[in-house]
Amino acid sequence: METLYVRQLKLGAMKNFVYLVGPRDSSEVLVVDAAWDVPAIERALVEDGKRLVGAFVSHCHGDHTNGLPELLSRHDVPVYAQRAELDFSADLRGLAPGALRPLDPGAELTVGGRVFQALHTPGHTPGSHCLLAQDALVSGDTVFVNGCGRCDMKGGDPEAMYRSLSQVLARVPDQTRLLPGHDYADVPVEALGEVRRNNPYFGFGDVASFVAYRMRPRG
């Protein structure tokens, strides 16, 4: 029997996934990457009998954070972001200055009596992080079912992305469900073991080859 509650909401013009995540036997949930349609997030909470206790921000880009001001106007909850991302992004600091709770790599969050972990996975941005919640990994723009986040934008670092995929996420079990930040594949969720086998960005044995592939010119 599954012990984790997950509600995946596809919202906005960029095929974003917003998530509600918490223990199945508790009413408490986090929202991950509150964006685009706060009323839709609130409807999901009501429909499933859940209570919002925090907002987890995978990274600072607006398509993952543009709902925070409205959400915080309605819910007095903490906003969790990597300390490195807060140092990097004045925009993120301005969205929720009083609610922000900086997290260090590997920090733990307790939701409904269960412990979740924030895995620091830089590459897309300096403070990108994933939420490891029992048997699920909510990955933001670090990794998708068939791809990984861009590294050519401000704060991007392909060498850091290689380390995030090949070292940090290598410790996450194969059976863990990958819950990506965008609907960019044929399936919205996939086991991490399958992702490792089929996603080309997991197929490089050295950083130079990864960087050359990730940063290749695109037509």
C-alpha cells in the first residue's frame, strides 16, 4: 500500500507540474513550485481534504514561483528554498521575504510526522534542489523523464549538473518515482531506474562528454 499522497497538477502555458505532497495518512501537505493557478491548487486541497503546511521552491524561475505572492496572501505558511538559491536570486527573496526558510544541502523537513529531505542539485541554477519524499523525487528542472534542465541561462553550470545527476541522484533508489517539473515526455511520472536507463543525460561517464552534449548548439 502506498504511504505517500501526491497530487500532480499540470498548470500554465509552459506545461508546468505543481505538486501537493504529504503522507497519505495525514492531512498535512507541502506544495512544490506554487505557480500559475493558485485557485486550482486550493481546489485540489479541498477536494482531497488536505491542509497546506508549507511551500517548497525547487528553484527561482518565475514559471515555478509566480503563484507564491497570491498563495501567501491566503495561507500563512513557510517557504522553503536552498540557501544558495536565496543568495543567487533577489527576485526570490522579494517574493516571500517574511516567509522564507533557507535550507542547507540535505536538510530535512517534517510533514505529517514523516521526514522528507531536500537534495541540493545545482546545475540549472546554483540553488536548485529536489524534494525526496519517501518513494518519490520531485525534481523541478534538475531532471525530466527524458532530459535535464538547461545550463546556459544565468546561474547555469553544466559541470555542476553532471555532478548532481551522477553523484547526488545516484544515491536515490531505482524504484523511486521521478516527479518532474514539466510535462516534457510521453509519461508524466517514471521510475528513476528507467530514467537512468533511457535518459541520455545519465549515459556519460565523464564530465567533458556530458558538457559537450548538454551545451551543443541547437538548431
